Amino acid sequence: MLGLSDHWPVVLTVSRGVGGPKPFKWFSHWADILDLAEVIKSTTRLQGLKDVPSTLRAVKAVVKVWGEGFS
């Protein structure tokens, strides 16, 4: 059975995707503030994790408002 193969060639295309803005700013010192953890937890509880992009948008909006208190 020389010359017969059960393998098929595959062509893969890798795309880096469309660039865009960062989802939101994150400052490392925010992780030390317990209030922020609660803000994020409550937002994700309200949004659920069924639709991750909309949950991240909601977290972004809440973190933005929350972060303005430190500017």
C-alpha cells in the first residue's frame, strides 16, 4: 500500500483580527483597593456571564466612573 495515505493537506489562515482600543484602562494599584473588587463582582453578577462582551462593556463603564474618583 505504498503511495496511499489517509492524510489530507490542510491550509490554515491565521488572522490577528481587527485592532481597536483597549477594553479599559487598568492600574495595578487598583487591585489593592477592595472596593473595586466588589464593584466588579456586583456588575458581573448583574450582567451574568452568558454574553461576555456586553459584561466587559458594563464593567468598563462602571470602572470608568469608579476610577474618576481617583483622578
